[in-house]
Amino acid sequence: MIVGLICAALDFGTYKGFLALRMDFSPLVDIARGVSFIVGTTAAYWLNKHFTFGAPGGFRQASGFTLLYGTTFAVAVGANSVLLHTLPSAAGWRENLAWAISQAMATSINFIMLRLVVFRHRHATQ
């Protein structure tokens, strides 16, 4: 949970930083969300690998992680974009809510798949 909070804080902080730089309109907001997701994802890989799952790493895990996060990248950026176009524009919380919902969707998918597929412990057959 601590790893998730750290990665979410990195992601959200990066996103808010880009919005502060006036990247708050399409398509720049989508780029901001994409870059913030990549920052959080990079931290998530290393922290989950070493601390959450204690996995040794390797090409297979890195490939699985890349495939998984490529998929959830599309979910996070796509959901964020849809929500920004759907939520009332007068709401000052629109960007925060869109980020939070898109992040919750991506995080849920990621944790389940990391546990079941990417960092699962393989037992040697005898």
C-alpha cells in the first residue's frame, strides 16, 4: 500500500505540475496524463519488484510489466480524457476527479495482474 501511495503521489504531482504549466487543454492534458502515468509506472516497477513482491526481475518479468502497463496506460489516459470531456467544465475539481478515477481503474488492474501474472512465484516442478 505504501508503494502504491508513493507512486500515486509521483503520478499526481507530475500531472498537477503540467497543469500548472497551462497544459490543461486537449491534447496537451492527454500528454500530461500520459507522462505522469509513465513517471508513476516507472517508480511502481522498481518499488514493486524490490519491496512488494521481492521478485528477482529479468526479461520475462520486465516484458510482462511493459505489456501490462501499456494496456493500463491506455485505460488511464483514455478514462481521464473521457471524464474531462464528460464532467462539467465549470467544476474546479474536474481534473482532480478525472485523475483519481482513471488512476483507481489503472491501479486496480495493475495490482491484480502484477500479483497473478508478472511477479507470481514459479515453483519448480519435480
